[in-house]
Amino acid sequence: MLRTTAADPAITHLARTQQCLATSRQLRAAGLAPSTTARRCAPNGPWQRLLPGVVLLQTGTPDARQRLLAAVLYGAKGLTPLSGGTAVLTGESALALYGVPGATTHRAAVLVPATRSLRNTAYVHVRRTSRWPPTLLVDGIPCVRPVRAASDFAAHERSPDRVRAILTATVQKTSCHPEDLRAELHASRALRNPAARTVLDDLRAGTRSIAEARARDTLRHTNLPHPLWNPTLLTPKGTFLARPDAYWPHAGVALEVDSEEYHLGIAEYRTTLRRRLRLEAHGVDVISAAPALIRDHPQELLAALTTKLHQAKSRPTLPNLIIRPYL
């Protein structure tokens, strides 16, 4: 049976506002004796120590959000750990909270001031910085902005494929501009990572997905002319027509990378068909390719593009469109 104390109302407030988590410092400030905390965290007790100095005020396994908030509480100083002033979530786990596809919450990277001597523990990786970032509360957890989280991720990730996938997905999901990402990558010295430099080159060229980046890799090792990536096509009256993944203006040929993931529903499939019909109605020759085809059978894509671009030389007229390159 849990013996109540005068500190319990304050602890209830902490549990309600911090996802059933509290620091040892907060519990002491609320008036709970360390011996009482130790007793409640004993085996078969109602609480558990999740990280050094961090108590989970419940039994059972913590969920992903609790684990991430606990990581920030571990790094924070003072009685207001949610302020984002002494510890903040960054890297892949922060990107996961922002909904970036492919980002996971298995590990938590926590930024702390450069003067701190905090150590890594369990799933928490401590990152020291002298450039303290602006912070946001995401699901109640202090986080850096997506562009900083992506940069911190790229500075420490060894897998080139994961760097490309996560950075590309960040730009696509959060609408951060490639130049903002370039500035952050430079500031955090992530451009020392060759994979980060390659992704930045892809993004500045206009590609906005890993499938488009693979298509660009395939094309730039051929003699085919370079397309515009993700340009905006308008009718002669200035009405929006489409934004194909790649477009060859001199030939009126467009490449559309149709993701299987996107086309899980009938509404998305119909949207794709309508966009293709609009392009073809204005004289654009459309080639569609799935990401798996680009990855596994690039020669088939190149053969189709070569044929279409060659046929365009004999076209009497090209599509009459206004073309705005991606900026």
C-alpha cells in the first residue's frame, strides 16, 4: 500500500504535465524525502528509475514519448526542464516526433551546453554544443527545429543510405529549404560527411525524394541531357498545370516517379492519373517509373527516356508552357 505524503499533490501535478515523469530534483523540491523515492522505486514498487535522476511515476513499460522526454529530463538542470534552456532533443528521434518518414525513436540525442560534463547512458547520447538552438515543444517534449535535428543527425550517422533517406524526407515532410539545411550542415560540420554533401547536391538540384535522387544518379552517368527537377509548369494563361519530378523543356518530356507507398489509396491513384492526363492534354510526353524499377532496372528507364527524347526531335511543335524552375 502506497503511503501518502504532503508532497503527493505536487507530484500529481508533475505526473500530469510531464507524462508521468519527474526528476529527483523536482521530487525533492516538492517535499518528498529521497528515502521515500527510493522505497517507491524498489522492486514491486509503484515507481521505477528510468534513467539516472529520472523517475517514472508508474509501473509498466514506458512508451516512446516517455522515453524521449526522460532523455531530456536526464540532461536538464533546474526545476523547469521543459523550458528547453538546458537540454533539448535533437537528431533522428526529434525528426520522428516531427513525422519524418524513416526516422526512429530507438536512440535519443540530447543537446546540452558545451560546458556540461554529462555522460551517455542507456539509450541517451549526449551532444554538447556552443550554438544553442531555438526550441519548440513537440508532443510536450523540447525539440530543436527540424533543420537542426537533421543536421545533427547527419553529423553522426555513418550509413550513406540513411543520411540520404532522412535528409531528403526532412525537406519533403517539413518544407525546410535546402539552403537553410546547407547552412546548418555547415555550422554543425556535418558536411565533413561525404553522404551529407551528396544529399545537399541532390536537394539543391531540385530532387525531393530518395527515388528522384537515384534517378538523378542514373541519369548523370549517361550522355542524356540534364532535366529540370520539380519545375512548376503553367499554362500560357498562367494557370498551374503540374510539377513533374523531372522535365526536359527542349523535348516536352516529363518523368514521374510514382511511389508505391503514395498510391495505397484510390484517391491518390486518381490524383496521379488526372495529373498525367493534364500534362498529356498540353502535349507533354509522360514516362512513369516506380522507385523499385529505378533501383533494380535503371537500364529500362534509360532506354525509355532515350527513345522519347530522340522522338521529340521530329515533333512539329513543343508544349506551349510557362516553366518555373524549382528555387
